[in-house]
Amino acid sequence: MSILEDIYTNHYEANVRLKSPESMELRRELYALWEQMENVMGHEAVDTMLDKEAELHALEQEASFRAGFRLGAGLMAELL
């Protein structure tokens, strides 16, 4: 299947989880902080915060995708 077919049929999903040593260390530190926060604030409060963070992240990722797509389309248009 081509990437265009994948996009058209809604089967394309970019997975860009970083696996560098630096990103993995930051992720471990972040998880430790979330555990500390959960001990102080409780599971429900932390769960709500994570849900809101995920919503915000999704909006930011969509905006980044749109900006990148426009850039790519603009570059392609200049070739014509």
C-alpha cells in the first residue's frame, strides 16, 4: 500500500516517540515527578491533569502537522 492510500483510508499513523538516552532519562524523571504529585494530590487530580495535558498535546500536534503540511505544500508549489 502507498502512503497516499494509507492516508486516504485513515491507516497512516506517525509514531515519533523518541528513544534517545536523553529522552528516556527525561521520561523517567517525569514519571517520578508524576508519582510524587499523585502522593500529594491524589490519583483523581493527577489523572485529570494528565487528561488535560493529553488534550492540549493533541491540539498542539495537530497545529504542528498543519504547519508542516503547509510548508511542504508550499515548497512543492514553488517547484511548479
